[in-house]
Amino acid sequence: MPTVVDLTHPITEGMPVYPGTEPPVLRQANTVERNGFAETLVRMYSHTGTHIDAPSHMVAGAPTLDSFGAGQFVGQACAIDVSAPGHTEIRQPVLEAHAASIAGCEFILLHTGWSRYWGDPRYFAGFPVLSCDATRWLIARGLKGVGFDAMSADPVGASEFSNHLAFFRAGLILIENLTGLEALVGKTFLFSCLPLALPNADGSPVRAVALLD
């Protein structure tokens, strides 16, 4: 049996959310004692917690999550360590050094180390992001998607979302707010990030996992 590594932050009312987004609301709507069954009312934005961005998140007329088959969200992956201290930009040569590991993968997960700040104000700023040439290099690999253990593929508060737009125009999905990638660096594995089956979905929370032989 494979070992399953959970790469997902729990959804809680006090969790970090992108600035300007409302945090999730979890309410006990029914209880076993009062109603004979337990049920929770959940209200949250489509990009809450560990989640997928669809190309339609920022590109009008681009594919929504529900327009993909379920296989788009499962595939061979590797985790790349890009957590060098003091680096705020992930450049192409850093990725090229891992070209042998990346070859044949459908997902690349970038371990920035920023998930250690989850729940801390530092989580929202200063995390490494891809340079334009590094983004283009990844797009040329023919991937299904790219994942990050940070808040976003672009700096929080950016006036232009150049990385998001480049990936979306190439038809890739993005997975943000991953955690636990340090345990996967240097390994290849099966990655799953299945979204909720929502109509016209610009994004969705996911339960992201790695399956190791």
C-alpha cells in the first residue's frame, strides 16, 4: 500500500485568507442531541485554504475547473527545493538544475518553506516567486499544473499577476497554500488535488495528497 502524505491546511474560521477575502464560516446547523444527526453549515470563498486556481480565475473565457476531466488533477509529480535563505525570486537556472527530476512529471511542487509561517503575519509577504523566465521554462515542460507552499504565485498585493496570467493562458492549473512539501523534496510521487465538482468553478478548496510507493 502507498504511503499517503497530506499536503493540506485544515479549514478553520481563523485561518489565513488572501487579504480582502472573508474567512470561512463553520456553524453547527444540526446536532445529534437536538436533531438526531449532525450537520455543519460551511460558507467560504472558492480560493480558501489549500486550493486550485482555474485559468478562468483571471482570464475571461478560459477553462473552468469543471471543464477538465478528473484526470487533470492527478499525475506524476516531484517537489523542488527553492527555499534558499534570502531569495525572493526563483530563477530559471535553479529549476534547470532539477531538469532530470522534472522530466516526465505532470506537476511541479515548489517548496519555498513559507508554510512554516502559516498563521503568522509573515505568511503574507516576502515569499519567493518565479521570475518570468522561470515561469516560461516551466510552461514549456508540458505540465498539468504547478503548486506552491505559499499564498500565491505572485506577490500579495501585486498590481500585475504576470505569473498567474502566463500559466493560465497556457492552460495550466495552480495549487496554492500547500504544506508539508519538505518531506517530498527529491522524490517523485503520484499527486492528487481533486476539487469540488462546482459549476463554472474559478477555483476550489482541495485535499491535496502525495502517494509514495
